[in-house]
Amino acid sequence: METAMTMISAMTIGCCEARVEALRTEFGAILAARIIEDEAVDFLWDARVKQRYLGQHFDVGFGFGEDETELSRIAILSFLDGRWHTGSCLVDGEGRAADLLWKHSFDAREEAEAAFEHAA
């Protein structure tokens, strides 16, 4: 019987709140919200407080000459813009988030923690 390995890492909260505030100051609240939504994978990855390895994801290129890219699926728990977020990212071998597969936002940390623990 094979057991699934689960790795949980506690991460320090980054300076994302300052980046969000700087965006609001420079572009206004509405445009800043659009930028954050468009770049959610980067903001949520940088603001993560926990991560958990979910398994490998193999991205098979469909174009001519494209190589297969090996990515990891990582569940994240992030605190950004005054709310808690749980999601799943694809992360490359260099530790950079490549894509956000899904996310849910919560007001309470407890709810976000429960969603993080059940992420698959």
C-alpha cells in the first residue's frame, strides 16, 4: 500500500499588503482591484502563509517542438487585502507559481484553514 506524502510548510507573510496599498495609491481602488485579480496567482503565492504539496502535474505541450513541463500542484493559504484565501497553484521546479487553478476567499481564518486542509 502506497501512502501519499503531504508536506506542509509555514511561510512568513510577505510585503503584499504594502504592494496592494501602493497599487491603490497609484491607480485607485477599482483599477488596483483589477490588477490584483489579473495577477492573482503572483499576489496569492507571495502572500501565502502555508503551502501543501498535492502532487505532480504534467503539462504536455500540444504545439510542435514543445517539451513536457513538470509542475507541482500546491495548495496555498494566503492572507491578502484583509481576507483569507485558499487555492491551488501549479508551481515550476524553480518555485515560481505558473497558474492558479482555483481560489476561494473567506473572512475568517478558520474557514480558510478548513478549506486548505480539504484541498485536493
